[in-house]
Amino acid sequence: MRILGIETSCDETALAIVEATHQAASDNKNGSLEPHFSLVGDALISQIDIHKPYGGVFPAIAKREHAKNLIPLLHTLLTKTGLEKSAAITLDSELKTKVAQILEREHDLLNAFIEYISTIEKPAIDAIAVTHGPGLEPALWVGVNFAQALGAVWNVPVIPTNHMEGHIISPLLSNQSSVLFPAVALLISGGHTELVEVAGWGQYRIIGKTQDDAVGEAYDKVARLLDLSYPGGPPIAALAQKSRDKKYPKHYTLPRPMITSNDGNFSFSGLKTAVLYALKKDPATTPELRADLAREFEDAVTDVLIKKTQWALEQTRANSLIIGGGVIANTHLRRNLATLATKNSVSLHIPDQKLTTDNAIMIAMAGYITLINRMENNSVVSLKAQGNLSL
Ligand code: KG4
Ligand code: ZN
């Protein structure tokens, strides 16, 4: 089956086409359906530079950019995958009215949509998977409405897909079928910090999450305190590494919030406040001191993530550890989590760099899982954007 994935939950507008098959649960020892994915093609526009001056993602601008990007991206994707076939298509008036209703709130998109869709044949896809949450609601709606309009014109099913399930399944593209259940997924991004027990594909239970800020958000806020650019992860990681490489003396001490709470929950806003107070009391006036503060912050984050993930692995008697989300680009954290996996004799599953940040490949893959599970249960899920959607 060929699935078109659509992702607009935050500041990446992304489309991808994935070829998916699976073995039924009864065919394998693992007790879960076993999917296989291959990438047909993808196209993505990042809005990072547009949001940079605001130090974070500005929802109204994100929505406007998604609306502007979707049709050019679809054209790029269909052209590069060889799936764009020119044709003069006349939408009958009933269909035109339906599309106009679906895209009622997406004025900018509607005209470009009708114009482009009338010039191509339906491409060879079987279903559309779209992120309907969690994320920024105005941004999510653009993708959901776009997916529904395409579904109506091409007469294919539209599958509402959970963005976090996308992050959980993202390692499967390069590392097929080797996840052994139960597994623990650690999801670390700018919007989320969650520990999830994965009993099988499509079977998730959140066993811990942040009480306030996400890890990536803490990196971004601390970066602002140090006058570093957005997103804050890479510049802080670089400073911290400099401090380790050059063996700068340790100066600052920061707390490890909730490290002794003996559960899977996190709190990162206090850590950011601790950095603020440390800077007020003892300004980082030299490059060495700035690098040391970045190193101590990163060590504090790493210590907490390792302790909580260890707890989750023990709690669930996991056989695999899956890690997803933009923060796993962090080399120091990656190294420490790899050591943790080895120590616990669990297999480690981290996506390729391209799939760590938000993308539509993982949405197409998660959509396939949702579709298969839904077909087995005969259940129907309503399609609406849900900013606070949980797994
Ligand atoms: O998953 P993602 O691309 O977007 C969502 O938030 O959904 O994650 C972006 C987050 C940002 O907060 C960014 O600062 C963080 O990931 N990040 C990093 C690194 N690279 C990106 N955090 C720590 N170290 C990094 N090397
Ligand atoms: Zn994400």
C-alpha cells in the first residue's frame, strides 16, 4: 500500500510517500503486527529561519507558511517521484463546492489547490495520513483540511495520525522489524518529553512526562539566557562540548529536578530558572564560564533523562529502547543513552538524522499502523485537529 503523509503540526511543512506492507501478528513471535516500510520520496520546507527572530514558533505565521507551502511541495514531491501525470481534470460542481467548504478557512490555499489539482491525474497512492495532533492547532488545521480536500478529489481514505506515534515509529525506516516488545520509547523534542510503554505497534501507554517545559524547550530558553540563537540545542551542545574537550574547570552547579522521585516524570522549568539565578548571582563573563554553564546544564538534563529511562526500562521489563524527537541529535545524550541500553541489555533504536526532526515520512508510517489496526477493529476515528492529543 502506498501512503501520502502530511505533517504541519509545528514549523515544518512536510509531505512524503511511503510504501508499506506488514505481516499479521499471528505470523510472528513478537505478538505485534510487523510492518515494513520503504521511502518512495519526500519534500520538506523548514520555517526555522522565519521564526528565529521570535525565539520560538509563532502559530499564526506557521499556519500562513504551511498554507503557502503545501501545493508547491506536493508538486515537487509528485515530480521527483515520477507520480505527476499531466491531465486536464474538470471537477464537477458538487465536488468543487465540497472542496470550497473543506478549505473555507484556508483562502490562500483554496485557489492554488483548485488550480493545481485540475492539471494532474490522481497519483498512484492508496491513502493519506495526516497529523491531527498534538501540535499548534491553527497549524494542524491547515494540514487536516488539505488532506481532506485531497481525499475528496482523489477518493482515497484520510487517516488521522498521532504525531507522537510518528516519532515512536520513526526508527523503523532504517532499522526494520527488530524492535522487541515490550519496548520503552523516550520522546524528546521542543514540545514533548514523554516515556511511553510500547506493547506492540499501535499499543501505547504513557508512563511519564514533563510537568512543565519539554527538554528542547529548556535548551531553547537557556540559549536565550546565554544570547545564543534559536533553536538553542545545537549552540548549547557545541559550547558544552568545548568545555569537555578543553577540560575547563567546573564552576557552576545546577539541580537535577525530580531525579529522586522514583517515577517517569520530569520537570525542566526549574532548571531553566536555576540557570537564570546562577547568571544573576555569578555572571558568565568569560567564554570559559559560559561553556561551563552550558556543560553543567547539559549534564543535568542528561543525568535526569538517564535516571528516568532506567526506571522505565525496569518498570516495563523492556527488551528495546526507542528514542525519537529533535533532541536526540545531541551527541552527548546519544552516547549516554547508548551506554544505558548496553548496560540493560536492550536493543537501541534511533532514527536516521533526517527522521529525528519533524517529517512526513514518520506520519505516513504511523498512519499505516493506524489504518491496519482500525481495519482489524472495524473502528472509525473522527478527523479533527486536536492540539492536546495524547497517545
Ligand atoms: O522534534 P523537533 O525537531 O521539533 C519539535 O519540537 O517537535 O525538536 C526541536 C527541538 C528544539 O527545541 C531544539 O533546540 C532541539 O530539538 N535540539 C537539540 C539539538 N538539536 C535540536 N537539543 C539538544 N541538542 C541538540 N543537538
Ligand atoms: Zn515532533
